[in-house]
Amino acid sequence: MSDGRSHCTVLLEEAVAALAIIQDNVYVDATFGRGGHSKRILESIGRAGRLIALDRDMAAISAAREMKDSRFQALHASFGRLQAVLSAEGVSKVAGVLLDLGVSSPQLDDPSRGFSFQQDGPLDMRMDQGQQQNAAHWLNHASEQEIAEVIKNYGEERFARQIARSIVAIRRERPLSTTKEFAALVAGAVKTRERGQNPATRTFQAVRIFLNRELEELALVLEQAVDVLLPNGRLVVISFHSLEDRLVKRFMRDQAHPDPVPSRLPLKATELPQPALRTIGKPIHPSDAEVAANPRARSAVLRVAERVAT
């Protein structure tokens, strides 16, 4: 299984171990990518186990279909539709859900996908290429204010307004169409940058996250994962962006510690809000050796929670 580009699965052993797999149960790899986690899960689920993999990238689904295993099923779907997809497959409960967020190495390394400024290509950035609007269309039609807000809110970029102003100015002369052109425009608007980081990094991330509704999809799947997990089932999430990790951290914390009710209310202990999850261990980061072998792993954070038996 290869598309000619390498993919190094981040926190492979740690993520699969965090699932605490019990043989002959159903598990979900909600972000198949190129199957690193899925292959390792299949080694552990037993003969009667089942693994359902989701991905909204058809290139990933094409790669998944090369895996010939009767226990494995790959479905073209966004993980924000987790519950509906499982229901359609006759599955109501699973023993574990794994999410490996962000963009995969094959997506970054393929210039035609437009995710990276390292090589020139069309300004696309769609994870699901069946999606109508790509990055070029949005950048060439959105208002200056909307562009600035997206770059600021999703990229945490302090030069968001200057970048948006430059985009609107250049598109009066010609539409933006390529990644190199866009990266050069951003570099001209960003006056200072952290050492070792390309000036376009934050802006490319912001546009990608917004265009693919990544945070909205993440919020949806986290809620649904709680509903589909069996008691003691595990939710394992690998984040690469501070906004993603913040959302995951807060969600797990809130699900583990429901809001207290006023002490004066005449409620029995069994009537009080009960936690849906309990967090497991501390956040896990890649080792120095993994980061040295795969620099893209450096920002990864793995968090684990377990469904409380009620």
C-alpha cells in the first residue's frame, strides 16, 4: 500500500496502547490516513474483532481498500458523522475511538493538494476533494474582514489584518491561484517571525482549518464518541495544533467533572450530575528520538479518556 509518498505514523505504539484493546470488540479509527494505527489495531483485536475506519479523503480510502482483512471496513465519511455512520453499519456501541487530527504527510507532500508552501501547486487545501469550495475560491471572494478574522482566530496570527489587506489588494489585479504565490504574499505582510518558522505557516494552517471546518467537526465527534463508547471504552486523541488540543482538553475535563449543582437543592446523590468520562494519565508527547526521526511529530499531544460505567 503506497501512493509513492511516505507517511510516518505519529505516536503509533502509545496511541494503540492507550486504547487498552480487549479482543473481539469493535473499534473505530476515525482518521485512517495511510493506516498506520489501523494496521496495529488489527494485530490486537482478535479473530472476532472488528475495525471500522473513516476518512473524508478519497486518496486515503483508496489506500484503505488495499487492506484485505475481513475484520476491517473503510468508509468515506467525515468523523463528524461518526454516530450516523456507525448506525448505518448496524453498530451502536464500540470499545474504542481513535482520532489522529490534522493533515497527513501524503496530503502535505502532494503539491496538487495545496496544503503546503514547500512546493508550488494549486491553492486547494480540501481534505474532501468532493467539497465545492477550495482555498483559492474562498480567498478570492471573502471580505477583508472575514479573511482577517479567520487568520487571527484559527492561526493565532498577529499580522492577520496586514495579510488580509495584501490579499484583497493583489486580487484586484489577478486572482490568487498557487501556494507559492500565496506564501510569498504572506511573507511580504509578516514583519517578524519566530526563528525557524516560515512566515506563511500560521496563515496556511488557519485557512486549512477554516475551510475544512476542522474544529467544528472535532467538537461534533467528541460528543458523539461519548455516546457510542461502551463502559470502560477509550477515547484517544492526537492533536497537532494548540486550538485542537485546547478543545480536546476542555472537553475531557468537562466530561470528567460536571458542573456542580447548588448545595441547597434537595437532590439525592444518585440524582446529581455524573461524569461521563475519566481522564487517563497525563498528556503524552513524542520522544526526542521520534521527533528526530519525524520532525512533523514535534507538536503532537496525545490525550486519553475512558467512558465511565453508569
